[in-house]
Amino acid sequence: MVITITDNARKQIQEMMKEETEGAHLRFGIKGGGCSGLSYSLGFEYNINEDLDSVEEINGIPVVFFNQDIPILEGTTIDFKQNMMGGGFSIDNPNAIVSCGCGSSFRAKDREGVPENC
């Protein structure tokens, strides 16, 4: 399993998936940008490219990854935390060597992006 999805995150994702059409997968990946050079990408995907993507069912959620992102995402945990100000997803990636204060940008030892101004 590439990543872990906690029960809190699973419940939130399943609620969000109710708004999507049948066949939706959660796409989790990385993209260049953010304060530290890379940022996470989390959304829904309907088109899977068998040459570029891998699909796993994780805690009841079908998740698709770009194959090139898997080494950087390996061991990551996605959680959903609720507080008095609202809620949001949190991502704990053991491969991130530097993280921005915003919590959504990071730098990985094996892949660097170009930092943006925060």
C-alpha cells in the first residue's frame, strides 16, 4: 500500500464522493510549486491511464497515483481533522525533508520543485 487513509479522512472522502458521478477515483499526487517547491494534489479522477497511473483501494477508497509520484508519496498518511474553525485534510509524508508553514508545500530529498513566493 502506497499511502494510509485514516478513518476520519475516509469518511470525509466518501461524503465528497457522493457528489461525484459513478466511477470516481481519488487522485493523490504532487505538482511543482508552493513555498517549498512541491505541493500536494488531491481531487477526483475518472480517466485512468494504464501506462502512467497505478490504482489501489485504500481503506475502501479507490485511489489513483501517477507512477512517477509513488516513491515520494510512499508511507504518507492522509487524515482529516475537525476543529472549531472548520476542518481540513492533513498530510504526513515521511519523505518530506522541508515543509512550509502552510502545511501544503514541501521538498523531497529525491525531487525538488521550484519554490513560489508565499
